[in-house]
Amino acid sequence: MTEASLNGFASRDIADRIREDPYRFLVCADKFQTGYDEPLLHTMYVDKRLSGIKAVQTLSRLNRAHPKKHDAFVLDFQNDSDTIRDAFADYYRATVLADETDPNKLHNLQAELDGAQVYTEAQISDFARRFVVGEERDRLDPVLDACVAVYMSDLDEDGQVAFKGNAKAFVRMYRFLSSVLPYTRRDWEERSIFLDFLIPKLPSPREDDLSRGILEAIDMDSYRVEKQAVQEIVLADEDAEIDPAPTSGGGGRPEPEIDRLSNIVKVFNEQFGDIAWEDEDRVRRMITETIPSRVAEDRAFRNARRNSDEANARVEHDVALRRVMTSMMKDDAELFRHFMDNDGFRRWMADTVFMLAYDQLAAG
């Protein structure tokens, strides 16, 4: 699916046709987010994290004078007012550069990139030559694909993160320096061209999508829109200092937020420690060990965990958990009674057992 197929016209015509009916909404990412100038833009819906200069550039798309526009409006689903205020504060009054950008840092980045041995000098020169003479992508991609294969086979996840971060830093820094320095270097120019095409082909380390299936599990028809607040952000009347262009790779691999067993026990003690359990230690073991293991043995839950997404696995888990709790009714009447009668305890226990059983099957 491409922009042209969705819109019904070429991508290059978007900026002109946005004023026409029925094209009054523009769904955009980086390409139009910071480099698009349309005086008639009035309302912006923000559904991603913004900070620093990116926040200023994005929200300033609305700050264009036009005789037919008397105000502007931002509906932000992700950022708080303090983050936006801090981003704009640096550019409200006089802005001073804290330090210079050292061109020699490019040598360091080049050394780190070369040391990863993802590419060779011959591949860089060959690709740059093909690009400059205007060869088609089917002649360019084989060079890139060979490098991607080395990237995937020879580098571990930390090495991949470091290489991709350094590559982005090199391209970003070279673009800035090449616009202000009175000289150029052919090898840096060739590297910049090569890395600019290589970076989008480098896959990021795989991470589990913990939010997968959440939309299917929510009944959106039962929700209503409710305005919570309208805020006016006031900036401090003072000068600011900003840092120079970054010269280091900023790549990183996000880690999912997973509670440890000690945290589960801590939450249990804090929220349900006031219940006069006959044997509190036994109840904790049942919740963190016995019940998750019995739920993990349920065939329907195991099949959903193996062959479906997390949302469907949760549905089968809840059914399996109720079966397990029912079977324990005689031997563990106290725990069963709290599970059935205490809504807060039942929700917490269901979430906890699901996490433990789901991870148990993944580990086994």
C-alpha cells in the first residue's frame, strides 16, 4: 500500500491538493511532520512522543499567518504540557550554542563503522558510482543486500544497535557539516550516500509487541469523548542555551517492562496483606507457582499461546483460570471465596497468573 494508491494521485501533488475537497486531512509521519509549510493548517492531532527541536518543528507547522485563519488548535494524545513547554523554551528568546561541533568526530564514527566490517571500501565506491550515474534500484540493491546479510549474520543484537546508531549519527553529522564547511571529502560523501540507502534496510532487533491485540479486546462503542482540560502554555521570558549537533550514535534496544516475582509478592502484601489469610505464605505460593502451572497445562490456553496472539491467549487463560479455581473450591475455599467475591483481587490475580503462565509457556 502506497501514498499514491491510497490518495489516487501522485505523492508530489499532496502539498497542492490538500486544499481541495475532500482532501482536508493529512496523515503524516516524518516527511511532512517537520518540513511542510501550509498557512491554512489549523488543527493538529498528535499521537506520538515529541521533544526538543522535533516538537518545535512539528507544532510550528500551525504557526503560519493567513487572512482566513484566526487561531490554531492542538489535540495531543501523548505529550504533557511540561514537555512541550521545555521544548519551546529554548527558542523563545535569544538562543546560545553551548559548544561547537567537532568535525574530527566523523573520523571516530567512520572508524567504528569500518571496524564492524559490514561493508568494504569497494562496495561503498561501487555503490556511490552506480548512484551518481543514475542506475536503477535493481542494480543498487544487491550491493546493499550483501551488506545486510553480513549485518545479520556477523553482529549480535548489541552490535547491530551500535552499528545502526553510528550510521545514523554519521549521516546526520555529515549533512550538517557539509552545509557549513568550505571543503568536502570524497570518501565522506560516498559513505554518506551509501549509508543513507543502507540504514532503511537494516532491521532493528526484534522485540515482542506487548500491545498486540489490545484494540480488538476493547469495545470502542462503549467509550465516549470527554474534554478534560484546555491548557495555555506560558514560556519564561529568558535566554536559553542549546547543545550542538550530536556526534554519537544513540541507538538502543527497548526492554519490555516485566514484573519480577519479588515485585508480585510486594504488590500482594501491599494491596491484600490486610486480609486475614489463614496461611498467607501458602496463598502466595498458590498464586505465583501452583495456579500458573496448572493454567499453563490447559490445552486450549497452550494452543492459543502457541498459535495465536496475546489477546486470544488471554481469553483462553481466563476460561482456564476459572476452571482451575473451581476445581480448588473444596481444598482452598478461602482463596476461592476472595477470587469470586473481591473484584479488585480477582482482576489482580488474573493479570498476575496470566503473566506467569504466559511466560512459563514461552520459557518451556
